[in-house]
Amino acid sequence: MNPARIIILAIAVVAGLGAALLAQRPAEEKPVVSKVEAAPTVKVMVAAADLPVGNTLSANDLRWIDWPLDSVPPGVITAKDAPEADKEIIGQVARYGILNGEPIRREKLIRTDGTGFLSAVLPSGMRAVAITTDSRGANTAGGFILPNDRVDVVTTWRGESVSGNGDAYVSETLLRNIRVLAIGQNIQERNGEKVVIGETATLEVSPGQVETLVQGQKTGTLSLALRSLKDAGDASAPLAQGDNAMTLVRYGITTKNVKP
């Protein structure tokens, strides 16, 4: 055989084998690129700073942020439902403390229309009455009573002892589970203060309780007994049948004397 043909045949065989090997190799997998679509959002109005109780809102106190549409809390203000809400809310007063970044809710705001804050937040049919307190905290649970706490109002005066020998101090619970609106001029806990000292305490009472409270202030000394948070939410219960007894304290001895 011609050597040239042998060389050409060998080259053809090698080329054929190479093509066969290439055909048997698996094709390289191309990377799969997944396209992530952004979740739909809606603009929600939030506080741009901490808003304390009684704060009058300005434009700098509000801002819009994008919020995932499927997780918008109920009751918040959205640009979709109220696009002009930021202009509407300016000038309203915070009824409760609102934290920076917290969504704004209408029930946490109130429009005073030029009236005082307390009269604006006072529930319909209720009255606000201020009583004198001891600035040293001696008759206000050591000064640890804050606005929105619940208290019992106790009156103390000098009366006759059970035996009739001399005078004795008489104490009686006038009102129970009364909400404190303000201590002095403070209507909230400020700057992390745990003790608010004031000369007066403003209490939220019904019209009928106003007379009882004013009379107790005129005839004796009023003290505030702080109630536990666990029972502070209970409705103010009327005094029981046996609760019209007066507590008499004389020489460190406590006795009971039923009022006639």
C-alpha cells in the first residue's frame, strides 16, 4: 500500500475516534439564573421620631415608608387609602406615646381644636378633678404614682375614739380604681423618670364622684393608694356593705367603728 494512503487512513481513524469520544462526553450544564421579583409594597405612614403623650404633630414627625403589601397591619394609614393624610394629621395631638418607626393609627391621635389636652382626651361623661398631694410623696405611694395609674382614694380626719376618750384619726376609702390623669403638670413619664413629683394629682371621676372627692378634700386629708396592674383594668366596684366602717388609729392600735 502506498505510504501516503496509510498516513491519510491513520489520520482519518484518529479523527473518527476523537469525534466519537467527544460525542460521548455529557454536555456542560449551563447555570440556571432565577429571576426574583420584588414583592408589591404600599407606602405606610410612620413616626419619624418618638412622639410622647400630648405632643402636637408637625410635618417633621411623620414620614412614608414602603411596607410589604401582604403584611400591612390593620388600621394603619396608607398612601393608597389616604394620600393626603400627612397634611390632615399635622396639628393633631398624640393621645398615647408613639415610638420612632411605629405605624400611625388614627385612634392614637386626637384633634383638640384649640381646647386643652386633658379636656380633649377625657371620656364623655367623665370629669377631671385635681386634689392636693404631699410633694414628698408621703400620701402618694412614695411618689411612685404616674399618670394612667389606677389608685384608691382614702380620706383621713380627726374624729372621736370608740371609747369616747379623746380624739382619734379616722380613715375611710372614698373611691376605688380611679385613673390618674396627671401628677402636677405632668401627663406622662418623661425622660425615663420613674418618679414624678407634683403638688397636685388630677383624677378622672364620674359626676357623682366629684362631690365625694371635693367633700373629702375639704373635711380631711386625701391619700392615694396605688393599685396593682393586675386588677387596674377592673371596673370600679362599689363599696361593699361592710366597707362603710371607719378605721380608727389611736396609739398605734387600729380598730373599726361602723358609721351610723
